Amino acid sequence: MEITETERLMLIKKKEEICGLTLQNLDMAHDPQKEVEVKKNFTTIISLLNQIASYSDSKNYDLDQFTTGMNSLFNLMSQEKRTLKKWLLSPRAIEMTCNCANSVRFDFTKKGLKISIPKIDISIFRMK
């Protein structure tokens, strides 16, 4: 399926929106009081990635790893806020997740769109 110029511009705009949301999350990464807002931004990012991916052949992408990492991050943020009343590991995990979201690449080909999702482990237990 070939992508029109209008669709290409719309997809680029979605990628720019992802970058804007990650920048907001980086600004809030050390404030557990902003937990809900950070989660909302990440949920929007997942939605935008899925919208972008819908223009590609499903063999060209797999968002499951990213979604699983996001769920782990949400659990970490909630647990740290509830038990410690502050974030210790969450800021770094937020930063890594933002980088992963911005590292998703898509290439326009003659056949359509190819999505490249980095195989980055954002598991909170593997941080060094």
C-alpha cells in the first residue's frame, strides 16, 4: 500500500507529537506528584505508535515489547510512590522509556511504511 504525501506529513506530525510528550515527561521525571500526567503522556505515546504502525505491514513491527516495558514502568512508579513516597528508580526508567519512544523509526518505502522498533530492554531490574 503506497502512502500519500498527506499521510506522510501526518505520520511525521505524530512522531513530532511523541517527541513533545517525551520532553514533557522528562521535565516531570523526578516528581511523583506528576505520576498520573506522566502515565497519560505515555499512554498517548503508545496510541500514537499504534496509529503510525497501522500504516505498515504488521510483519514490520512489534509493539508488544514496548507495551510490556511501559506496564513495568507504570507498576514501578506506582509502587515507589505508594511505599517510599518518592521515586528512586522511576526517573531513570522514565528517561530510558522516553529514549525508546523517540528511537522508533519509520521509513517510507515504495511498498509503504516500514517501522523499526529498537530491541531495547527497559526492564527496571536490568538498569546499571
